[in-house]
Amino acid sequence: MESGQIAIHPYVIAELALGSLHDRINTLAVMDKLAGVIVASRFEVRRMIEAHSLYSRGIGLTDAHLIASCLMTPGIKLWSHDRALRNIAITLGLHAHLP
């Protein structure tokens, strides 16, 4: 993370903030310092859903925003343990292969 190779979407921070976090204050402070991705507008997300036929594929709105933002932010890859999101990222060439 110190090398600046990780970027985060504000919706991910918000989703995590809604849960139980160890060392909550510091964890959120670290996430807030990470580079951000371009945040897609609702219209851009809708167009992307239709353009890539992402309906009925097992993802939700936050996932769709992540995908749209990755498509809009140069050099960004997506890493997720979520199977549906990961499969779409692979299909779109957005999947980050991490050790």
C-alpha cells in the first residue's frame, strides 16, 4: 500500500465502514489515504451495464460501480474474492492476479 499500487473506490470504504473493523479509526484513516479511482456517474454505470450485458449476472450496484470505475480509470485492475464480480472482471480484462 505504501508504494501507491492500490486504489480504492469510495463505496468500498463506505461498505467497510458499515461493518465491524479492527482498529476502526486507523483502518478507515489508512483507506482514506489510498489513491482513488474515477467514480462513474449513475448514467455511466447504466450505459456500462447495458453495453456489457451485466444484468442478471449476480452483482449489485456497488459491484457495477466498481467495474465502471475500473473501466474508466487507466491502468486499474480489480481484485475481489466475490465469484460473480471476479468472473466479470476476468471477462472484461480487469482482473488483478495477486499472489
